[in-house]
Amino acid sequence: MMKIGILGYGNLGKGVEKAVQSSPDMELTAVFTRRDPAGVQIAAPGAKVLRADELGHMQGDIDVLILCGGSATDLPEMTPKYAAGYNVVDSFDTHARIPEHFAAVDAAAKGAGKVAVISCGWDPGLFSLSRLYAHSVLPGGSDYTFWGRGVSQGHSDAIRRIDGVLDARQYTVPVPDAVERVRRGENPTLTTREKHTRECYVVAAEDADKARIEKEIKEMPNYFADYDTTVTFITAQEMKEKHQGLPHGGSVIYSGSTGDKKHVIEYSLKLDSNPEFTGSVLTACARAAYRMNSEGMSGAKTMFDIAPAWLSPLSGEEIRAHML
């Protein structure tokens, strides 16, 4: 049984907990939190709730530590720090900063002889694999990725880090005309702004400067600056009544050709719970991280580096018999 630790017990941490409980080859050792452990109630029987600083001496008790912090400020610090002592998995999703995050984590993990799988989830993650497979099979084509309509955990978290914001939900919304043009195989040239809009619902502190908050959101690089973004301020009660769900999804559409024949490849997801699905991907990648390290590998990895069979709890014989 692989011994799993979870750092962070928000929506994503709870999703990982459910996935670990459903995995026949894993057990949850502990949930680590920056909050007071006495105030954190977890669902997994037998697992402990411990302070994050306990990770300084628990390397022998945990095979893989799954990091459930946010990409804006948590993971750039957390992942290199804990990769220096544990096999780790994270869901870092700021696409523009993945190369520098990879480099920092790679140095820490190689120095410790550990495996760190970064940027797991569905995008980056499963959608990344779809893009790679399509480009490999039909070189020279064009890929288009559409997200939503759904709640982006990372973007919502980034808004909540703004001074004066009490709560926030951000919805990513595809532009319908752009999606249909791509599906027809037109291969349009689309700017970031032409593919998606972003809708932000914000609960602000009573004395907060709403104009400043809106300006900070709309000008935030890597998150909102390149999109048509609307910011709507609502009450905490409205947030509770209308925005408690965390659905998401999207599509990767690839258009390529073989000579004069056109081909369109589409991979799509419709998710009732973004964090629970993302948690399930992280858990599968934790299995792969453990196996890769057991084979003597070390350093930072992405889902491009994982053999598909390493993600599954099934044996090679079972996979070949039922899925090939």
C-alpha cells in the first residue's frame, strides 16, 4: 500500500482524499495543514491531521506527498521545498510559468533523489496529452483549447488573494462562434481574447475600494489581462446561493490533414466537480511518481514523462486484456 500525505485541505485536498479512499493500492497517512489541526475534520478513518511543519521529519512515513496549494503563490514555494524531501505531485497551472517552475523543482528533486510530478490535472494534464498525441499523429496541424463554461479554481484563488476580497468565483466562458468555426475545420487564427471571456463574481469587504479591486483583476498578468473580463460585486449570501458549485470542462480540438484529406480530433470533458476530478488525476499521478522513483528515477516530471500503465492500479495483464 502506498502511503499518501496531503498538504492543504481545501476543495482540492478533499478531492484527493476521496480519490485515495477509492484507490485499492493506497492509504492516506495524514493531512497536513497550515491551520489549527483541531479545527480540521477529515473524512478518511485512521488518517491524522497534523501541522504542516510536521513534514520536517516524516519522510519515512509517506511515499508521496500531494500538494494542494494554489498556483499563484503557494506552489512556486511549496513544490521545490517539499521535493527536497519527498516524492511530490502538484497541480501548478500557470501555463506561462511552467518552464521556470519545472527548473526549480527539478533541481530540488534531483538533489534529493526524489520524483516530483508537476502540473497535473486536466489542463495542464490530460488536455496536454491530447495536444501532444494529435500533433504527433498529424504534424503541421492546429490545436485549439476551449475551457468552460466553468469555475476556474486557480483564477478564483488569484482573485481571493487581492486585498479587500473576501470571496470570489471566476467562470471561464468559450466564445460560441469561435468553437463552431474550429469544429468546421476552418483553422481560424484566433487571439486569446477571441476564444474566451471571463466572468468574475466578487464579495468585497465593506470598506474595500471596489474600483481598485476591479482594476487589479482586469490587469492581472497571466490571468485576466488578455481577456474581456467582467467583474460583478455580489453579497456573501448571493455567493452562497448561486455560486457554490464547482463545475468545469472544455475541449481540445485539433485540425490536421493527410494530403488533401482533413481530419478533426476532439477530446472533451464535462465535470460536475473540478476539484474532485483534478484530485483524481493528482492521485493517479502520485501512483506513477512512486513507481518511477522505485525504478530509480529522480527529478521533475510532467504527464508527458509518465507511461500510461504507471497511472493505473491494474496490472499490465489486466490492462492489455481489457483496454488495449
